[in-house]
Amino acid sequence: MNDTLVQLEKCRSYAARHGRVLLVDLSLSGLRVAFSRLFVPRSGFGCPVRDATPETLAALGLATDPALDFLGLTHSFDFDDDHPERLLVHQNCGGSLSARRACNAAGPVRPRGTGGETARIAPA
């Protein structure tokens, strides 16, 4: 879970700095559950967050989940740049102490099951 939280914090921070919406798909991680089933963004979360459902992806004009193109691979972008692309995909692993910031930004939801780690960042 630490690895997932570290990657979520990295993407949340980027989305907040650049006025984007964070789309989270945890289906490829060990969590295998929608972000909204685990966490509720607190008032200081910094950006809108959505589960990357088929409906959300369709609203962005995507027929399929772009993360599926990177199964078993890592994929990312430069987190220091404000990219012009409408959708950025970050799929990676690795943990650190920054997972604590993710826990401070999004509080836990009462457990209702388990289930998905790919974060997509779209314009707000």
C-alpha cells in the first residue's frame, strides 16, 4: 500500500500545482479497488479526484483505458513541467515516506471491500 500511496501523492501534488483533475485507476495495483472506496479527499486535497471508470474515460473521449497499453511496464512524464497534453499517464511503483502526505490529504473510508494503481491527470 505504501508504494501506491507514494505514487498517488506524486500525482495529487502535480494535479494540484497545475490545475488538473486526478483520475485514479487502482485496478492494476495490489489494492484492486476504486480510490473512492478507500479514501475521501479532505478539504485541502488540492485538486478534484475521480475514479477512472469507463464512464469517466468515455467523457474524455477515450474508448479504452490508456494504462492498458503499459501493462507490466512503467510509464511516466516529467513532473516538473506543465504539459499541454489533455491526458497524462503515470504508471509506476516505489515507496518512500511521502505516503504519509497522501494519508494527510485523503482520509480513509470505512472498508467495504478491496479492488486498483494508475493515475491519470486531466485538465480541470
